[in-house]
Amino acid sequence: NAKPTMLDGKKYASKHEAERAAQLKVLWQAHEIAGFAEQVEFLLPGGIQYRADFVLLHKDGTFTIEDAKGVQTKEYRMKKRLMAESGFEIKEV
């Protein structure tokens, strides 16, 4: 039931994802995070691609992969497992 939403001239897959983008902009402007990227692609074993909604760069140089999830589909659970096996944790927000 995701409803595509526009925010600052950009289309997001859901209202929830747009709200998270707005939150991240505030965190970045307040210098709480060093930055963030949207729709970052990862290539997984077997040529499978995973597109993260957000990757946050923290001031200490570490990063967090986030997915604005409402429902965990079978495909998402498989990609999340492959990401974990590749050493990347996905945080659902």
C-alpha cells in the first residue's frame, strides 16, 4: 500500500521513505551525520543487485545502510541475507 510521494522535487516510493529522507536532511544540516546517499546499489553474489534506500555516513567514517520498509517481501529477505553474508547489515527504519 505504499503511496509514491514527492519531496523537494524528488519522487519517493512511499510516504515513509520521503519522511525518512526529510529526517536525514535535518540530521545532516545539524551536523549530526557527515552525509547520506539515496538509492545506493550493491552487487551481491550471483549478480543480484540490492538497492538501499539510504546510506548514512557518520562523522567517524563508518556508515549505516537503511531501508525504509513497511513489508518484508520474500525477495527483500533473500537480499538482506545475502547482504549479511557479504558483511553488510541493513537497518530497517
